[in-house]
Amino acid sequence: MICLVTDRARLSAGSDAVDRLVELAAAAARARIDILQIRERDLDARTLTGVVRRCRAAVARMGTRIVVNDRVDVAIAAGADGVHLRGDSFSTAGARALIGERAVVGRSVHSVEDAETVSRAGGIDYLIFGTMHHTPSKSPAHPVATLDDLRGACRAAAGIPVLAIGGMTIERAAHAARAGAAGIAGIGVFVPPEGQSVDRHLQTVVGELRRAFDTCQAVS
């Protein structure tokens, strides 16, 4: 599983940031990214709902599922595929009661104990574990997890897919795969370098990520 987490500020500092985000969503679908997590926490509910609706239209009928970071109300209003809950958010059961049984519900976890507790409670579709490495989206003082921590979380999740997050690269993704992760989530790894088209960048990165996981799983 590959999850692209959005941050429009990383795409553009100008007034076209939302347009660039929608372009990224369409390119993500063309690259067959599994989940697009809309994480634009500074936007008010009305504006965020509009952004999610635009992204939904951009990925329509292409298989990529859109989840909204922690805003169940926005996910419902925009017709998103589901919601991604923060580690300190309300319960999975509470989210399910609002958004429905068919929705995709994921959650961030930060320890083996978190992974075990959330998995035992049931109703979750996937977990995102981290932060694995220092990343611009977190403060330099933010704690990072080890591969042993990730390995323990994957075991504790008891079959629920665990995605590694935080400073992920192709090489680091391979290490995460060997530790038992089912995929990765990230922001920076999916942002195209200046001068490269978003489609070309995502096609390359997604291809390399899938090869990294396929190779590691074949070896193990």
C-alpha cells in the first residue's frame, strides 16, 4: 500500500497551491497510488470540503481512495472514501458510527502498545506508524522510531496493514518492508523536484517503491 499525504505548502507558496494539489491528486491516481490522504489542517471546514471534492473529481474512477485527515465531518460532506484518524483522536468505533461501515478508516500510531490497542479494538483498515526518520513536517526534537519498533508494531497489528511514515525514501522503504511493513506513507518523497513533471516523478517513485516491496517480500 502506498499513501500520499498532502501538504500544499510543499508544492507551491503562491495562490495556485490548491490547484497544484488537485493536479497532484490526479497524477497520484494515474500512478496508481492506493490512498490519498488530504492533510490540510489549516483550512476551515468549508474550504477543505471544496478541496476534497475537487480531488475526488480528479481521481474519479481511477481506483485511488481519498481519506481526510481527522475531519470526519468534512469526509462525509465531501463524499470522501474515508478518514484517517490522528493518534489522539476519537475512537475508531466513534468514527465508524458516523461515516459508515463501508468507509476506509485508518489511524496513526506511535508505539507497539498503540498498535496493539487499536488493532484489538477492531474496525480499522490500516495503521500508519512513525515517525521513522527526521522530516521537515515535524520539529527536529520530535522522537523517531526504530526498525525494531516498526517490526513490533507490525506483529502487534495482527494482520492489519502497517505503513511506515517519516522521511521515507526508496532505500528506507526497503528497510521498512523487511521489518514487516505493508507499505509507506509520505509527503516529501512524492513532491517533484523543480523542473520535473509531477506525472513523471510519481510514476518513477511509485514504480521503485513497488519494486522495493516486491523484492523484499520475495526474499523473505
